[in-house]
Amino acid sequence: MTQANQICTFCHKNISPAAKKCDNCGEFLSLKSKRLWFHILPAWLGVLIAVFGVIKVKDLLDQERIKAIENHLTWVEVQLNDLTTAGNKDPKDSTSTFWQLEGHVRNLGKQIAFVQIKDWSFDSTKRGHFTNSDFQEKELTFTLARGQKANWYVTFVLSTEHHFLPLLNGDDVLTIKFTFVSKDMSGKEECTYKATWKYTKGVFSLLEDDRRYRQIGQNL
């Protein structure tokens, strides 16, 4: 009996049931994410760690990551850096202050990338749930040359006493979600990158991410 084809979790194309790497998008199927190298590890790495040691395992993972990046025209890496007060009070609530989240995005792909921050949301026990639709934010779009890094900022309202100090003390956790869409300037490939972080005790931790590619040109 013929074994059914499997579906690539990255590009959703039918591929061979025994394939370890997608013939269509080039992603390695044994790794859920190219960002969570040391947070999500396949079972076979336990054996490699015992035999070869941590350094050689890291080298192996770096090689797979490099190969995956080389298969795409655009590949953005996103990092959250700082959460600081913007200094000005909310005119609608004198107890609240505007805060600013700073992040970096870098294009590791082959071509110039057009990047857009489509959606973002924050969630904590004390502050509740709020999204970009709750604020009049400027359109967050920019162009990145190959290898270029850019800073981006999102501003929102927190009460220093009731919202931020519990986050800083570890009494509360802020869950942060972002969706980035990047396209190469030739209009052949589009990537939707979704990531979730948590912020507490002054530290950002990446919880999960998902990178999905879609062919939008005719001559790939």
C-alpha cells in the first residue's frame, strides 16, 4: 500500500512522505522554527548532544539555518530590545503614561525586502488585552536592503504603578504578539512571520514563532 504524501508545514505543498526537507520551499521539516534553536529541539538531538557535545550540535543547527535562509529571497529576523517610558502622560488619564516598545528587524534574505508590521497585541492580567486597533499608530512599513537592520517602535499606555511595576517585579507577565509581512522588491515571494514573546522582570523571552512563505510571482 502506497504511503500518503505529507504536507509541508511551511508552504503547505504535498511532498514525499519520507522527505526531511521540502522540495518546494527548502525548509527542514525536522525543526519547527528557525528562531527557537535551543527552545524546541527534535528528539534525535538528545543522542547527538551525548555523543558529540553541545558545540557540534550548535554548529549543525547553524548549518541548517543558513541553508534555510539561502532558499528564500526575503528572511526577516525580529528582536525585542527595550520597554521604556515615553515621558508624557495620557491626556485622558493622568495616572497613565505612554510607554514605548523598541525592536530590531534585520533582512537576511537575498534581495531588498519591503516589510510591514501588520498586527500587534499585548495581554497581561492587570492591563488586560489591547491591540494596534486601540491606538492611532503610524503605518509601520519600511524597506530593508540585504543585511540591513532597522529599529521600530510601538507606543501604548500603561500605568506605572498598577501595570508596569508588577511586570518589573515579576508579579505579572506581558504577552506580546506581532505579525510581520515581508516581500522581495521583485514581487516573487511573500513571508508572513508571527511571533510571541513574554516580558517580565525586565526580560523578553521568545515563546514561539511561525514563518510561512507564499509564492506571489509567476516566474519562480
